[in-house]
Amino acid sequence: MRRLPRKSRCPLSSRMKTDSTVQDGILFVRLSGDLIGSPDTQQLLQSVDQHLGEDLRNCAVDLSGIRYINSTGIGVLVSLLTKFRSRGGEMLLINPADHPRKMLALTKLNAIFSIADDEASAAQQLKATN
């Protein structure tokens, strides 16, 4: 029996959109779509790395627009958390959508990440940590 090559379920084009802004010394990253691996994770890491040159120590990642996240996406979030904490700062998540919230609970990472309801409360929490 001859097997035909399987079509990839994950096309090479990005399935996630990233929007980053800096307000009051805090990097806000808004994500939408699926956070499941390259090129999505590379796009996110590059976006954050561009801003780290600005001597930012705090970051808030808005997950309200993320429909699906897998272990690779979770790993990138942990990597970002480690990156900001190693700089003497903090990273928190904003309003994770249903699936990301379930994944954080399943992996027990909801005990590691601080979670804010919105950008205003995220800014307030991050300013209180400094």
C-alpha cells in the first residue's frame, strides 16, 4: 500500500496577529488567532525583543483574542515570563479567552502567571510591583 503525503494542518502562513504598544513604560502585546508554533511564536518573540532594547522591564500580554493555544504557545509565554523576570520586571496575562484559560489551569501555570481583567488593571498591578 502506497501512502500519499499528508497535508499539514498548520499552514506556513501565520495564524496569529500581534500588536504591540508601549504605555507608561509597560509593553502591551495584544494577540489574536491561534498561538501554536512557528511562525506565530517567532513573530511574538521578535516583537517583544524589538521592545526590550527600550529598557522595558514589564509586559502585559492580552490573550482575549487567542482562540487556541498548544504546548508550544504555552512554552513561549513561560519563556517571556522568564525573560522579564530575569530583567527585574514582571509579565502578566490579560483576560485569557476560554481555551487558553483552560490550558493554563490544566498545566497549573495559572498559579505562576498573574492575570488581569483588562489593560487598566494590568497597568495598575505592574506599577505596584515596582
